Amino acid sequence: MNYSLRQLRVFVTVARAKSFSRAGELIGLSQSAVSHSVKELELQTGVRLLDRTTREVVLTEAGQQLALRLERLLDELSSTLRDVGRVGQQLSGTVRVAASQTISAHLIPDCIAESSRRYPDIHFVLHDRPQQWVLESIRQGEVDFGIVIDPGPVSDLECEVVLSEPFLLLCRENDPLAVRESVSWQALEGAKLVLQDYASGSRPLIDAALAQQQVKAAIVQEIGHPATLFPMVEAGIGISVLPALALPLPQGSRLTVKRLTPAIERKLMLVRRKNRSLSGAAQALWEVVRMQAQRLTQARTRDPLFNPDVR
């Protein structure tokens, strides 16, 4: 039978009101539209459901049975839809988020703290992994979403830029480059560099920046964890290029960071599977990460390292 939910609701309303005109007023339809809807339902069922007189509408026996059963079914349907709506908006449960190590260490802690304040019933679970693992875990549905460095064109993922930040020079305080307010990329020509390896999403971007600026430098060490850059540079093994999110410097170190010119930035992105909806809880944490990234961006506008105009 090709009847619609609208027809069933109209019929039940007429059965309750015992009038086409009153039913029309209740559901916002004209009397003729109500009458036409009931006639269509009668054609579909093959039985007469209502006896019409000039004064009232009377249910036939078949109409009485249908109206009684439909009321229960429509009430159950409405209750089911309300329950589904509550599940979709539920701000509780576990949300799994993946991020690379630098992001995990310097952005995510504030996100977890903020989500705990806002949504105490949501359990924020962080998976701290290299970038390629993060991307694959998103694809496989092992996490709800991730935060990564711009992975380039990806057709199966939905990406949203939440933070752009520059690369900085890391060197010792007694390095000749340390006396400069800013350092050009060309000043790195022939330098010994300590860089993260290719498990980091930043490394391809640093290679591209060096190539773009036509700088040839010696890569003397490639390390896995970003925190290892600091003792390597402090020991005099070389200088480094690192993202701003790797700051602050270790307390008591003899290191400094300088702006590299021209400014070359990396983009941090929220990433999820394309055409897959987030749960209400996951969407709430997505918004928390976006908000924290905006706060960081605003704070940097007041920092002379990122904005020399505030000096």
C-alpha cells in the first residue's frame, strides 16, 4: 500500500476531532485537503473508514479499529524518534581523538581540560601517534576524529584548518644567529641541521621550504620525538627548524628561537571521515579543539615573536 505517514496522522486527527474542519485547524490544513487525504487512505485500504453527514463525521467499525491501533503506533513512533534525537544530541560517553606528538603535547592538554569543564560526562581519550598512524586510524574508524598537519589532497577525509603557525629557528644563545631579531632562510645555507624524521608531518614541509628558498644544509641528525630536538641543539650538534607549537623551550635551557623570514607556515587541521556524521559528544569536542586553536591564535598576536609590531 502506498499510504503516507501524513495520511495516517490526518486520519487519526479527524477520528479524534470528529470533524474535517476542526481537524484541519489542528494540523494546519484546509478542510478540503483533510477530506482528500482521508479519501486517499480509504482507497488504499479498500474500506470505508468514515461515514460523513452534514453535522458530523462518524467512524465505521473498520475506522474505529484503525484509529485505535494507529494512535498507539504513532505514539510509539514519536517516542522512538524522540529517543533517537536524544542519542544524537547526547553529550556523554567516550570520544577518541588522535593527534601527532607535538600537537598532543602542546594543544591537546588545554582541549582536554576545557572539555572536562564543559562536558564532565564526556571521556576524552587521546591517541598520541605519528601522523600517518593518525590518518589511517581515522580512515579505519578507530578514532572519532584527529588533528594533523596539512596532509595535502585527501579525497576520503574531511579537513578543516584550525591553526596556521610559522616555522622557527632553534639555536643556542651563543650562536651567531642568536643576536639577530629575525633570521632569513638563506642564513641556513651550509648549516648543520637536526630535524624530525619523516614520521612527523612537519618534515616534508620543512624540506619543501628549504627547497623553495634554495637552501642547501646538512641534515646531521633525524630524530623521532620533537622533545629530543632541544638537547641535541643545546649539545651543539646543530641548529633546528621547528614549528611554533613545539614551544615553550625547556626551563633553564641555553636555547633561543628566532623568526624565520620570509614566514613559512604549516596548517593544523581537524580531520574526520568524509560523509560520516560525528556523534553529539564528538561534535562537541571538535568545537572545543577549534575554540582552543582560536584562543592560541589570538594570544600569539600579542607575542613579539609572532607579531613584531607589538614591540
